[in-house]
Amino acid sequence: MSEEKSLWEATPSQASNLSYFIICGLFFWLVIPLFLILWRWLQTKSTKYELSNQRLITRYGVLNKKTDELELYRIKDYQLEEPILLRFFSLGNIVLKTSDRSHSEVVIHAIEKGEELREMLRHHVEICRSNKRVREVDFE
């Protein structure tokens, strides 16, 4: 079995919160929206994605931390979403359809170079499947 190597690490961009920040900013005089902005900023800042040659690891949480791991060979489909607000900042979301029972859909939010990451994921998923001799079969 090959050794696990980190290939890519990132955090979501705060640009994904821009509309939320603007709306809360309009009501800053109520003070509570300032705390909402801070909380949303902390949530985004504390989310970390790591792609290795075997797994996608997502760490998130401000007070209570949680780590989700997705074995690459479980990824069935890839989708790159580029909403207009994120396109202004050259960002995108990658949506992964998986055969994982706990997380059938995993989203990597607001990341740069989404097309490159999607291709990197695709490449390493195929390598993992080949190494583990795994084939994806759908029953309907």
C-alpha cells in the first residue's frame, strides 16, 4: 500500500459570505448583526479542506471541532458550481456525489482554481480505485 501524501490544502474564501455581510452590515446599528458577522467569519475561517492521495478531510467548527473523512474511491461524480457572486472572485464550489452512507453529497465551498482541483480529484480517485481494485456498481 502506498504512503499517504498531502496534495492540496485550503480554506473557503470569505467572499462566499459577502451578501450575508452586506445585509448584516446594513443593520449594524442594532449591534446583534455585528456578532452574526463575526460568527459567520469564524465559521468560514475555521473550515479547512485537505486532499491527500487517499482521502478528502474536512475539519470544521468554532467551539466544537469536527473532522469528516471521505475515502477517494467512494466518490462517484464531480460537479463544479460557479455562482455569479463567486465568479466575480474566481471561486467555485465542488459538489461530490459519493457512495458514503453518512455523507452522500460533499461540498467544497468557495475555493480558488476549482477546475484544477476537480481534475486533480478525478485523477486521484481513479488511482485509488485502481490500487484498491474497486469498481462502482449502481443497482436500481
